[in-house]
Amino acid sequence: MVGKATTIKTVNAKGNFSDLEILLEIGSMGAGHATTTLSQMVGEPIKIEVPRVHIVEPHLVPRIYSKHDTTVAAVFLKMRGAADCDLMLSFEEEESKKIAELMINSVEKEVTREMELSAMEELGSIVLCSFLNAMADFTLTKLMATPPEIIIDSFDAIIDELLIQQALCSEVAVIFDARFKRRNSSTEGFLITFPSYSLQRMLVEKGKEWLGNELSVEKDTLPPLMG
């Protein structure tokens, strides 16, 4: 079982902690899938960077960004299949206009609030499904996503509600910083995943194969995503 100690592990794209390297590889795969789809959609190059990943106990998620009462827009979906995982892509609300401009591919057209929300939901769906596909490809497992849901509230309110849902499902949160770059603009957000026990095992087992590590995960031992 995961310990109760306060644990936050963070690494940038040049880190060397093996479990985090595995997750960064998945993040890069997901970003690659999303980059291709978004670039084709808007008709110009879109670059998505995943410079940093954090592994924390779920109740410590608010400490990573210290946004608390900041209003954010979050796109949330659940992944179900051989293993479960809940995913959320979040942006500060003030970034929504940038996202709409990126998705609509026009800075001249007047952007309404409805267009902003629609653009955020579409972007969120593309990015989250791309990460889902990356995890499915990495673990050679078929995973299915529920329809995305967009929520606008304070960061803490959204996280608190999410943590209530996760109380019996996951003991670890994996957070990817995400940076979206277009020719003349950029926007930043973060993707939070709550992998189930079974998905953690799959990721670590496949990751060890990827790293060339012959050590196996013992049958009844939780993978060491948390120290």
C-alpha cells in the first residue's frame, strides 16, 4: 500500500528517475498524437511540450500549482477498460480566449463565450484521448473513454470534488505540465491523471521492458510510482 508520508516527486524532461522517465515517455507520445491532430485541424503547426511531470498523493495536488481560488476551466473524462484512469486537462479561465483563437485559427473573428467553451472542450477531448491512446499503445491494452465534461469553478473546488470521487479508486496522481505553442502565441495548462492500481502495474511492467530492466513486479506488490 502507498504510505501516508508527504511525497512529491518531480522531474523535468532531462530527469533520470526511471518511473518518471516512463511517464515522460508516455507524455511525449500523447503530446505527439495530439500535435498531429491539432495541426491538421487548424491547418498550421501546433507544438505541444510536456516539460515536467509530478507524482503526488492525490490530496497534495493543490500544492503543485497553488491556484486555490483561481477560476479554472477543466475538461474531465474517465477511461474504462482492462484498467481505469480518470483524466483532467485544466487551464486558467483567462487562457480560454487564447485556446479559442488557437482552435478557430483566427484572431480577427469575434470570439464569444460559447465559442471559448466549445474550443476548450474540443481541445481537451483531443489531448486527453491522445494521452489515453498513448497509454493504450504503451500497455498494449484496449481502453475506452467516456464523453468529456467541461467544468468551470475554482481550482480547489474542482480538485476537492475530484478527490472525493478518487478516494477509493486511486492512491496516486500523475500530473503533466503542458505547453501549447502556435506560430505567434502560446498557452499553458496541466493534465492530471489518476491511474488505477491495475493501470499502474501495467505501466511499470511495460516500462521496465521499455527500459530494458529485467526485474519483474512482484505479484502482490504495488508498483513503485510513489516512494
